[in-house]
Amino acid sequence: MTRLRLDGRTALITGATGGIGTATAELFAREGARLVITDVAEEPLRALAHRIEARGAEVVAARLDVSSARDWDEVITAVRDRFAALDVLVNLAGIVDWPGVEDTREEAWDRVIAVNQKGTWLGMKAAMPLLRASGNASVINTSSVLGLVGSGAAAAYQASKGAVRLLSKTAAVEYAQRGVRVNSVHPGVITTPMIQDILDEQGDEQPDIRRTPMRRAGRADEVASAILFLACDDSSFVTGSELVVDGGLTAH
């Protein structure tokens, strides 16, 4: 019988209705996890929960604005009440703003930082007591290749994703002997709704694809598989690392 890599574990996923979030939730369910899926988009969230439940997995859906400490406290209380445990936290919720330094509006900057950077910190802060109680927990924070290299644009997004990278590292050191591993995932060009409009605008030229050595965009399920690796015991000696899923984009 095939081993289920998340059998008996409880996982909380933010941004679950996005392309990577949905792929991750469905993969985790197939691997035996009990799920808490969250998002601000309530209708798609309920639809996702129904699909997962129909396949026999145990799932709770909860609205969550990751930039709100109150929302986080409510969700963690729901996790504690329903499952009494939390073993995996996947911080996937994120937004993007494309202008560079001079053209970025202050309100846009504040919102991107609030969701991508502050939201990741609030999630770890709220979930850490349950994760530490697990004794064998994993946190996967979503950064980006734009948290590793510059692009000349997307000033707020790049700042937030660079911060997630180092926040993950310092948390990994802080909790290395307390039963919690913390790593970051860095997707490249992935066919998700967040960037599909840009790929469509680029048309046949698609410079972002041409810069990727594998000459294609990645799929959401390919990123989900990387997240699964970090969530399960296959990565038991991996913490403070950056798992880059970019088809070689940052290799040159």
C-alpha cells in the first residue's frame, strides 16, 4: 500500500483558491491531510471545500484576511476547536503590484506589504503555539524568484518577497530545536491567474518564457509538489532553505 505522506496531519493553507493554493490543497488531501483552507474569496473557497470533501478528505473552510491579526486568531481558534492540533502551515496568500519605485502608489505599497510580508509573519505568530505542540511541524512560506533577483519593476512585491525569504530563515533558526522547520518556496513563471494576463499581453514573444532555460511556464501542480516535499518527513533535515521552482530562470 502506498504511504500517504501527510497521513494524520493537519495542514492550514492560506490563499487556497489561487492556482497554486488549489493545487496544494488537493494534493495534500490526496496525501491524507486534514485541511483548513482559507481565503478572502468565500464562494470559490466553499466550492473547493466541497470538491475535497467529495473525495473523502476532512476539510474546514474559513474566510481569512491574512493582514488581520484578529482574523488569524479566529482561524487558529477554529483549528484548535476542530482538530486540537496543527502540523503544517502553508502561507500562500499574496498579491502583486507591478510598478517600479517612482510609480508605486503609497497605498498600493502598504497593501502589498500588509498581505505578503505582514500576513506571513502574522500567520507564523498565531500558529506557532500549535505548531510547537506538534513537535514535528513544518512551515512553508511563499516567496518568489523576485525575492531572489531584481527585475527593475514590481518594487513593493519584490520588497515583500525578499522579506519573506529572510523572515523564513530567521524563524528557521529560532525554532530549529523546538520542533518546527521553516522554509521558503520561490516559484518562477507559473501559469496562474496572477500572471496569466501578463503572459497574454506578451503574446508570441513571451520574454519571460524565453528567459527560462526550460522554455516553458511551470504548472501549479509542480509548485504544489515542492510544497508537499517541504511539508512531509521527506524533508526532515531541511530548514531555513530556499526551494526554487523556476525552470532554471535564476540559474543564469
